[in-house]
Amino acid sequence: MCRNGRIVQSIGFNHTNVIGNVITAVDFFNTWAIDEIVILDVSREKENQAMFFSVIQDLSRRCFVPLSVGGFVQSINDIRNLIKIGADKVIINTHAFKDPDFIHHSSEIFGNQCIVVSIDVKKNDVKNYEVFVDRGRKPTGVSVIDWCVESARRGAGEIYLTSIDNDGARNGYDLDLIKLVTDAVDIPVIASGGVGKWEHLEQGINTGNAQAVSAANIFHFTEHSTKKAKEYLEQTGLDVRKTDFYKIKKPRKPKYEFDYCV
């Protein structure tokens, strides 16, 4: 999660604790052999988008793995600009829910392999899984299954599925939620929200049937964390890319167009 150019910790979609600089974090992830980097702009106002775009442009020059980017994506031009500055995939959320044709149009223009629909989910008062939008603040009254199936039908290439309830809790993924969605759609589902130990990653794949697993906080607070995570998954019998390390040149005092302060 990125807010005003800084990596922030997310707990229940509250983004308060600043972890550090985005460029520094990505430099570590590059050297630690991560498979893909997801970065979402959780700034409070879209007016900060120019700063975020500058961050992505700087990242793309240093990033040697696929880069998936989202946050305030509301037009074809937003997608085009993100791809132009280095995004490999673009993540859409609230605007896609408000205008489902946006998924179809985006996929037609850029290919569905480029379009990821992010779906944030919370249990409502009757314990049903409900889709929330506007950075997880606004309930929609729509069930997660209905929206996931509709997103896939409209042309989404992947679903990035996050449990708001589990986000930052470190108690593991909501495996029931993941299984519901993976059983309902035939496109890749990326599980997000709740990883506190390596076993949770394995459970997301083997129990939830997710095609990929995502985590944030655990990777920021554990040394060589992505390497250890992948080695653990390999030991469980899962097929993962080898944890080869990369050497990249790191500027001692990088200069940025914006002053990335919270």
C-alpha cells in the first residue's frame, strides 16, 4: 500500500503506520526474488495521483518483475498512462463496480491479461460476504459471488480478492471466502489479507485453491522474507520459482521529483 509516496501498513483497511520509502522496499523485493509486486495507491485524494505516477515511473526503471498497479483508476486514459510509465497490469476496483462496462472496454483495448479487478469483501450483519468499494468504506449490498462472476464475464483477467476483516490481523486468509470465489470463476484468483506466517500462504493455495497468494506486512517486517516464504512453499511440494538473488545498482542518495512525505 502506498500513500503519498510512502509504504504504509494496512490493518482493516486503516493505513496509519508508515513503513518506509517505496523505492527502497522495491529494491529489497527485487533482490529477494519476489515473483510480482502489487502496489496500490491508498492516498485520501485523487489529487495526489501525479505523485503516485511519479513513484511508479521511478519503480519501473528498477523493477525486474511484473508490476501490478492500482488506485483511483477511473478511465481508459488512466490505464494507458500507467502502462506507459511501466505497469504490466492495472488493477481496477470502485470505478469498475460503478461502471461494469469499464472492465469490458479495458480488456478489449489492452487485453484481459492486463486487467485485474480488485474486490474488497467484508462480512455484513447477517454474516454474508458483501462487496465494499471506495477503499473499503462503502457497502454495496452485492454478494461477492455475484460480483466476481460478473467481473469474469465482463472480461477481467484476474481477481485480486481481499478480506477487509482479515486485513492486517495475521490470522491467515479467509479460506472460506477464497474457496467460494475460486469455485465460482474460471479466472485466476489472487488471495490477499491476513498472512501472519508462511503456512497461511500454503493454505491459500491448497485449501482455498487460489492461483496466487499475496501478502504485505509480513514481508516488511521479516528479513529476507520472500526468500524464506518461497523456500517454505517449495518444501510443501508447491511449484515455485527458485529464489535466485539479483544484483542491482542502488543510488546512495536517489533524487525524486516529489517530496514523498505523509
